Amino acid sequence: MRSKCALLLSVVLVAVSTAFVPSSAGATVVISDQTFNLADWTMAVDFVSGGATAGAPAQVGTGNPGDAREMSNTLPAFSQIRALHIFNAASYDPSTQGAIASIDYSEDRIEVSPPFGGAAIGALFVLQQGTGTWYANYDISFSNLTWSTSSLTGLLSSDFNLLSGTGSLDFSVSGAPMYFGVARSNSNTSQNSGYTTYNRLDNWFVTINQVPDISVPEPGALALLGLGLAGLAVSRRRRC
């Protein structure tokens, strides 16, 4: 038969193995738009030259399917423009919602009535935090005339570069609230004519993957561990 010491040691080992359990994977928070009410978005031009202008966005019923956001840039000869379109109906606050491990991004987009064959729309996934605007360091420009999807997965803070403003991007619990959106840009290198580009956005999704919680002690297992250790100490004094 097993001695009392052996039995108590078994209890302690079981308690140790169950006292700490790994947490589940970090939760996800999704910020998305598939209706594109104009009041949910803001537009600001953050770079312009040569008199280019960004047209007033429109909510159109020719999405993929349903509604979409239509955006346009008008470019005189030798001009450039980049406009930021920021979704302001929802934000993510790392200080209250949890640190960010990574971000996944997806959008459907289409160019409409291009001014010439092969005309492209400059496109970036952007986020704003504090006084800075950052862009994911992946060019998602497009010239497709049918709906297509662009996706970026597992974006880390190091995958973003400062586009305008100041500050440091912070995915930790010290970070300020974040707002997300898109940048649309065009340039006209022609000296003879101007033109306008049109594009639409639909099925816009930002998925924030939170940092998992660290392993936490189970209260019942800790109690069992304490009793086992106490019993083992007493038994050792009695030399079992």
C-alpha cells in the first residue's frame, strides 16, 4: 500500500497541475460598415497640390450588394490629392477594451467610369490615434471595374507608418482610442487636361485581435494546493 506521504504528495502534484490554467485565445472586436450613412464618416484632405479637390462623398445603392460609399477626386493638370475617409461611428480604446495583438482588414472596392484605360485609385488602410494618422504599409491600390476584395491579416503595430500628424502608435493598454478608415489618392501628370476619378467602398471590416489574458489561478485549485502542502508538512514531521 502507498504511504500517507505518497498519497499526500500525489494530492499536491494534482493541485499544482490544476492551479494554473491557460486562458482562452484573445477575444476579437469587429468594427464594420455595410450601409455607409454619410453621418458615420468624415472626410479630410491631408495632402493636395495643383488645385485638386475631393468631391463630396455619396451613399449609393449600387454596392456589393446594397449600399456603398462613393468617393471622387478631381485633378487639374499637374495635380495630386489624398483624402482620408474615417469611420467615426465606432472606435477601439486599448486602455479600456484591452491591448491589441494584431488587426485584420478587409474591403470591397470598385472603380467607376475611369477617365482612361488603366487609371488606378491609390488606396490605403488607415487608423487615427491621438494626433497621428498611420497607414498599413501595404499598397492596396486598384483599377478593377468589377467588385473585388482586398484583405490584410495579422497587422502588427510595426506594420504601420506615420502618414501625417505626430505621435507613436500604441497597441498596448496605454494607447489612446483608435478610429479606422481608408485613404484614396490620385495624381495627374498631364499638362493638357484634367479629369475626375470615382470609386466605391463596401463590406468594410476591421477586426481587432486582443492580447490573450495570462494564465490565472483557479481559486478551488489553490485551496487544494494549500491543504495538500499543509498536510504534507504535518506528515513529514510524523515521518509518515
